[in-house]
Amino acid sequence: MNSNTELRIGRRRLLSLGGLAVAGAPLARAGHDTPPPATRPGGDYDRYVAGLAAAGKFSGVVLLSHRGRTVLSRSYGLADEERGIRNHEGTAFSLSSAGKPFHAVAILQLAQQGRLQLSDPVGRHLTGFSADIAERVTIHHLLSGTSGLRLRRRRCTASSGAGTRCTRTTSGAGGR
């Protein structure tokens, strides 16, 4: 692949994309073009999830689709309890390690298409790494958690009168 066709994504952007979640639950049943009544707004499913949210057992966004059309799109609970900010369809959720299988499948699909190789150094496809890491660490290292890289996170807290205060924290090797 020549450098004109390569897709380059900054590592910070790549990590932030891992926190975005959109879940579609296909509800198609053979021979039925109308969605089941229980899946519509105010239906059994909506009431069940609303009950979980009211009991503090669920907070998130639900999207149900039927034959490619949205049947139910509803937000429940709070995105930020301290500030009272409610969830909405644009809320970015941190999947943490739950996103790893999805990232692995996407990367393996790119490898299967010939757009990258697992032995490629990360610097061939991602920006933002120091030269020694960009050349030495491979995609395989990232997928298997053997890169030796640590994930830097910003932890922010609201301080009285002074706005928000952020500090950098580092998690273990591989960002686990």
C-alpha cells in the first residue's frame, strides 16, 4: 500500500473512538414487517429498562431497530451524577476493556483485506508515538497487550470556585 492511500489516525482519536458506543439490536422476524409492540416506545421493553433505571440498576442509551428502521431510541439515567447531566443519544460511553474484541475484529478485518499486516509497526498507521515506539511496536503487540505501553488518562474533578482540575494518571502496561 502506498503512502497516498494509507489511513492515518492519531492515537488519541483512536482511543477516544473506543469510548463511543452504538448498539443496534435487530428485531427482524421472518414474515413480519411491523415491529413487535413490546419494542415500541412505552412498550414492555421500554417500561422494563425504565424500571431498572429508576431503581439505579441501569444507566445508558438503548437503540432497537427492526429491518433497518429505528423502533426505540431512548436514554435512561445520568451521564454525570455529580452534575446531574442526563444521558442522551450523543453521550460517549467508555467501554474500557469491553471494546477490545471489537477493535480486534476491526483490525483483523483490515488485515484480511490486505490494508495492513499484524507485523506492521504502529507508526505506519498511527501518529503521535515517539519514533522508537512507532518503529519497534507492532500492531500484534497492541492486540495482544504486549506492547509495554501505558495508557495515560486525565482524571478531572470539580474544585470549589476554581473550575475543573485535571491530573494525568497512568494505568498498567497495555492500558488494562
